[in-house]
Amino acid sequence: MTQSITTARIAPTSVPRRRHFLHRMFLFAGSITCVSLMLGNPPTSCLKVTDRTSRGEQFFGNIYEFGFEDGTTGALQNFVGGPAEGVVLPTDGALGTHSLSNTVTASMAGDNGFAIQYIYPNWGAGTLRDVWVRFALKWTPTPSGGIQKLFRVKTQPNGVGAGTFISNGTLNNDRFSWFWDGLASGAGTDLMTVATGSALQGQWHWWEFHLQFPANARAHVDIYFDDVLVLSEDSPIVNGSGSTGLGAPLDTYAVGGFLLGGTVNALPSGGPITFTTRFDQVGVSTARMHIPPQSSIP
């Protein structure tokens, strides 16, 4: 199975002169490359480039979308820059037939479970201060008492530190929660309109995050569960140099990527636990993506 590739022409004046690398595809002045979401579909995931603004930032449409249909992990990486850890399954997809499955055995609390990450290709030259991230998530029906970090914002330029989505585990309140990390002044916020984590295990569900990190203002997140808004919240602390502790000129948080996985912060008593997370149709965009067509909506 292969994904279809189409190249569309656009005006040369609307493309920056620099070449951009994105998932083994090169963007040249005067053209954009679109990749279909599924075999047999017309190309719908398209990198859209506009002029630089006076502040030197670049704005895109769909930056990245991948559903593992070719049997690979795409542009997702592990910690050292190689392919993301896990196994691409050919028979369990939220959209299409494939998904990425990753199993972790945790013997102590920590961040060792993150073996899947997306890095914004233009991280070194620009920032993403307003971006959407969407994926389908499923974990096997094995309830865990430990707190599992399922999605974590990788901030620019200082790594993680400004946003984590977790499942609290059955030894806690079993709810999903959002934490602002370095921009927080207290505990996280539970998603009380979403079913408990253990109730959703063994099912595919869609999560979409709208992340906004303006400089010298409060950050903001909107979280959608199966296309329904379940949290809209500002960070308690302003995203400024006095809060982040970073040095000028890169002294505020911005999105440089994200981590997917199931790292555990609080283990249940009695020893190590093993858990499996599965992901499908990972997307990054500057516009809301919603649930893709032809998906298995729960």
C-alpha cells in the first residue's frame, strides 16, 4: 500500500526562499506537495505556505498528517532522532487499517515512557504560537492505578514545560486532566464532562488540542474530545521571561513539538506495571482539523 502524492503550483512570490524539509518531502519555491490521508482518497493533507509577516514568523495550513498506512512511523521520532518506538499494527486503525502501538513497562515513576515525539521541522528558525494537534488514542483494557502522561507539549526553545495531558489512574480520581506545568500556579484541571479513563480503555477516541502561546500574555488551551469542546482555559501565569526563566531573545514558551506515550508519575503499590497506548492519524495544523472523514467515530 502506498500513499498518493500530488504537486500543485502556487505563485513563487508566496513561498519563502528557504527550502523546508517535511517527512521526506521537499518544498521548493513555486510548488506545494500534498499527501493523501488514505489510499484511494484524493490528496487532502497539504502544506500551505504564506508570506513572512513583519515579525518574521511563518504561518501554515496543515503542517503534518500521518496515519501509518504505509507501515512506517512517518516523521515521528524517538529521543535520539530515529524512528518512533512501537509497532505499526495493520489491523487496528481509527482511520484506515493501521495504527502505532507502543508498550511500556514502568518499574518506577518517571518520564521513561515517552518514545514517540514530533518535532516541528522549522524549530530552529521559527516558532508555533498558535497551533492545533489532533490524534486518535486507544489503550488496551488494562486499568492502571498510575498517573499516565499521554500528551506533552514540547516547548520552544527549552524542551517540555508548558502543558501536559494525563490520565490520573484508578488510584486517584481516574479522570483526564490538563496541567500547565511551568505556567501553572497550582494543580491541574480535571475534564469532568469526559468519562473516566478506565471507562474508555479499549476504545478509539479523538483528541484535539488548540495551543496558543502568545508572548507576554497568558497561554490558552482548548481541548476537544470526539469533536466536543471539554476544556477552554488560560494559563494561570503569563508567558513571559519572568515566568519561564529563559533568557532573551527566546524568553517565552512556544510550541516546538510534542510527545506521545504513557510515562508514569505515580505507580500503584505492588511493583511495576505494563501498559499499551495506540495512536492514529496524528495531525498538526494552524486550523482546526476535526475528526477525519471515514473514521470510526465511537
